[in-house]
Amino acid sequence: MQLLLIIVVIQEKMKNSRLDKFIADNLNITRKQARSLICKGNITVNETIITNSNYQVTLNEDRVYFNSELLIAKPKFQYFLFNKPKGYITASKDRAHNTVVDLLPSYFIKDKIMPVGRLDKDTTGLLLFTNDGELAHRLISPKRAIYKTYIAKIDKLINEEDILTFKNGVELSDFKALPAELKTSEIGEYYAQVKICEGKFHQVKRMFAAIGANVEELDRISFGPLIKDIPIGTIRELTSVEVKELYSICNM
């Protein structure tokens, strides 16, 4: 029988893990369910059936199988790009609204894989998820000035005065936005592209309102070096190159 091989990079140095925890983490099941599999003889370590849940697995040496399926430990940190649809708030749970977590695998909560920053309920587009807390903190820190690019459908044509206003920093009621790049979009005459390095509450919509434009649709197409390249409502893991690029712009 051909083995189904699941491979992910181990980003930690050699260390041990209890067998029941290892199985639970890698099959996304409870520890109780993992212990049941172990007791039934469904788990093999280095070609030996192990029925002791306390057995210590050396993560980057031992080969653990579940019914001939080779399991290799998840990396310490995980990184995902999600193309958020409309109608979902960026939160882990909310009694009144649907959240982006409702659309994602259940293990995201268990592994503390959370969104980096926020998108408004009716804003679509690129949303980064990770459990790398230090990277997430740096990416949303105002000191880093990480640029995000949006495509906005608005109800007026932008002109040179609007472009200059964004370039000089839009005056809002409670703060002055940092300089932003505004230009027309190839999508259509009532579409505009804006590039900002902040992300305050409803900021893009408020900036357009300041020049007399109402935002009808808003879609984030980039976050730092990341480009939205997947269909709406889908998710993918970042490549190692993309992770390195994020680390680079955050001086990590």
C-alpha cells in the first residue's frame, strides 16, 4: 500500500513530545481521541506499535505513523494568506456577526493562528493570519510603516487635487493621515487605487469622504510584499520566500 506522506518543515531544534499530544496536534483531534487511537494499536513509531500514551517522541528523529500515514510535526509558527469576503468581521468570535474564523479550519483557534490587523466587515481582500506574535506585532506597528494597497469603487472621478491631498496627508476630524499614494485604477473610471502605511478604524473610507467621495466597495490587494493571488473566500500557506520577505521588512 502506498504511503500518504505529509511533510512540513520543523522550525524548532530537536525536542521531545508526549505521543498523545503529538497525535492530537497533527491529526487535529482531542487528546482523549488520540489516546484511544494509541490504545487500539493504530500508532506506530519507527515500525513498532506503541500503546503507551506517555511515550516520548523525538520530533526530528522518530517516524510516527497513523495507519501507515507518516506524520511529521507542524512548524512552530504558521503563516496564511486569506482572501476575505464581504459580511465577516475580523475577530475570533462575536455573538452578533459572522467572523472570518467561521470560514477557516477549526485548528486555527487551537493553534492561536490569528489575523494580523483588521479589515472592515464590508471590506474584502488580503488578510494575513499567523501565530508568530512578534512578527504580527511588528507588521502592525506604526513605526514600521508597512504599506497596504486597496482598490476602491467610489462615486466620483478623482482629480489632480485629490491626488495631491492624499500625498500631503488628509486632515481628518481626530488626526492627520500620513501621506498616501492615490491614483486611478485600470479597472474603470470610478475605481481608484490607494496605498497607505496606516490602518486606523475606517481610515480609507474616511480619507475618501474627506475629498467628497463615498466608497461603495473596498478591496485590499497587497500587504507589504504579499499580493492577493487566490479566489475570494480561499486561503493558502505563505511560501518560505514570502515569510523571509516579511521578516526582512520587520528587521527580524
